Amino acid sequence: MTSLPYNIRPNLAGDYPQIDPTALIDPSAQIIGNVRISGDVFVGPLAVIRADQRGPDGKVLPIQIDSEVNIQDGVIVHSDTGTSVIIGPKTTVAHGVIIHGPCTIGRECFLALGASLYKVTMEDHIWIGMGAVAKRVTVPAFTRVPAGSVIREHSDLQTLRLITEKEREYMEGVWAANSRLRKDYQEMWKKAESIRSTAEEKARKKN
């Protein structure tokens, strides 16, 4: 475990991040503690995913990032003492989003720029608009939370509508574009590593 890069490191309880080898973690992102990142996840520049708050039993519950999640630049994911965060498959978490657990986010959700969540359960296929704030609520599947909304109790949800087919297509398009970006970066890094290895081998042969 000592070979891990400095931006991927344990918490004070000794929990190391568990990262699938197919995930792409930008070197400037910080992955700390009991974080579990599944296959084909993208974590962009300056994102922070930090699981380090011990519960009464001294243990840190995990932050779980499921497969093909797209976490963009400057996202912060953290959690209260003794609580966890789960982000479901193929969810997009856009630039500057804050997710503070306990939170559970369903599959194929879309969190737009600057949204903030605290103690929220989101079912599947939910749109959280730019700068929206949600706290202490359960958001039903296929709900659209408009940009700038503040959702603090069940009654606030009663005024919201379901996403349209066009909005769902947009969500899928954003996810697909960022999935393609992850693959492009992985291919570029693979080529760069191949070039570096070839150059080192040539240098060794010369010596």
C-alpha cells in the first residue's frame, strides 16, 4: 500500500481507498480513507472524496462510488461521523457539487453545477438543477428539482414535476460525453506510458 500516490491515501483509522483499476483518478484529486470506487469511474481535477469521520465504534463507514459514475472538477464528497455516502451507477456529478452524507443517490441521476446535498436520499433518474440545495428529504424517482431551488421538507417536493423524455436524453448525453472523455484520457495516458517505457528501455541498453 505504500506505493499508492500521495493523493490516494489512508485516513487516521487506517482505511485505504479501494479503487478499481479501470477507474480514472485525476492526479490533482484527493481520495482519502474508506472510499470504494468501482469500475469505469471518472474523478476529475481537484475533486475531494474523503471518508475519515469515525463513529462511536471507532470505525469509518464507506463512501461508495458505483460503476461508471462521472465526478467532475471541484466536487466534494464527505460524510458526518458514523455515516456513509452511496452514489449509484452512471450518475453524473457536475462541477462544484457538494455531497455531504449521510446521502444515498440512485442510478443515472444528474446533479448540475454547484448543487448541494445534505442528508438526502435520491431515488433513480433524478435531475438536480444548478445551484439547487436539498437537505433531509427523500426525492422520488424521475423528479426534476429546478435550478436554485431549496428543498428542505416533504411539502417542498409537492410542487415539483417529473423529468421529460428530452431532459432524460440530455442527462444520458452528458453522461455519455464524460464517459467518452474518460476513455480518451485513459488511452492517452496508456500511450504516454508506452512511450516512457520504450525510452527507458533504450536508455538502459545504451548504458
